[in-house]
Amino acid sequence: MATPTQSIKLIEKRLPIVLDRLRYLLFDLNTMIAYEEKTCTPTRPEGKFYWEVVLRLLEFHDNELAKLPPLQEGEKRPTEELKKLFEAYGKAVGAADVRMLIWAALHEYEDGSDEPHWDITPATVGRYLTPAQSLGAVSLIVKGHQLNAPTKEELGEALGAAVQTMKSASTTPPEVKTAGGQKSIELPAGALS
């Protein structure tokens, strides 16, 4: 864990995706912010909460996609299997959310700038993703989060301190048997009334 005087080395873990050309997905805080800002609507001016959508995608991935048997080259999934899969997909998250998550992760940083920019629009992302490919996009979103998740070492003391604080809060405080030490200021009688 870095101390306040040590610099933190930035390691960006990107995933390739082919849309109109080869591009790279990066899941960082700017991805989260761009998603929330871009999903603002008159009825939801704060935008959709990024983690709410991603957690639904993770659940769909783990409960449905990850359990699918692999296909042989040229083999297609049976219609009933696809129907069940797309029903679960539709209940988990909308196509607009997948498109927007992919778009938000397609930002670049140029010339040492910390300001992200996008040279692709959400509509262009949607143009190059078919419904079947959007399932692959779900897998990329999950993989992107796994690649960029903090390790146990990176969580380090912060997690330990939080756990310790929670444990401390759940125990009964020790009984105080002293009057609190020496008097420091003595107020005249009735000073607080």
C-alpha cells in the first residue's frame, strides 16, 4: 500500500473490442461518471446508478451466460435455449444500458491529459453490436471489472481497518469505573442552567 509520500503507479487494463475498427475498453471512474451522466432523463435527472446496472449484469452473467455449454464451430443454440437466455437478459438489463456501458468504457486519454474523450458515439456502438454480440459485450463488461478490481494487497489496511471498526462497534463498550481523571475547569454552581 502506498504511503502519502509515495506515488501510485497507474496501470490501465484495457480489453480489445472490434466495432468499426479495433478499439479498447477501459473501466475506470471516468467510465462510471460518463455512464451516469449520459443516462440522465427528465424523469431521472441524476442518471442511472452505474453499480446498480453492473451488478445486475454480473448476476445475469454468473447465473446464465457462464453456465452455457460452449458451441462447436458453426453450431447454433437451440431456439428454446436462446429464448430463455434473452428473457433473462431482458430482465437483467436493457440493450440501451449495455450499449451505454460499452460506449462509456471506450474513452481515451491523449497527450498525457487526464481528461477522457470519446471519438465514437453511443449510436455508432449500437450500429456495430448485434443482439447476439451484445451477449459477448456483457462478458467483456464483466471481464473488464475483474481485470480492474483491486487485489487483496491493494485493499490492504483499508479493508482491515473497516472490518476492525465494525467488530469494535458491535461489542459492548467497557464499563467506566473512574470519574474521568483530574478536574481541569470547575464551573460555578448553576453556570449551565
